[in-house]
Amino acid sequence: MEALIKKLHGIQRALNQYHGKPCKVCGETLRYRSNKRCVMCKHEMDAWNYQQRKARKQVEQRHEVEAA
């Protein structure tokens, strides 16, 4: 049953993506159907934003400890 669910998720993901023009930044051709953005660049941007939020949260926590 779990294998079937994984396969269905893969099919659903494939329906939301297509191969189009190469990205101007990375050259990858896999794009999202909803907004035509490059999948790889979007993934890298999300990872960068996550690291920025994580670093900001650590700084905020450090300053709260110093102020208390």
C-alpha cells in the first residue's frame, strides 16, 4: 500500500512539471506548470531562504539571552 502511495505522489509531481526551455541561470529544463519557474532554481532559493531564516532566528535567540 505504501509503495502505491509513493508511486501516486510521483505521478502527481510529474503532472505538475514539464521539460521546457533551458533556464538562463542554471540551464536545467525541468519547470513547474503553474508558474513556469525552474525547479532547480526554486529549490536552491528555498534552501537559501531557509538558511537565512534559521540564522536570523539564532541571532534573535542569542540577543534575548544577552538582554535577560
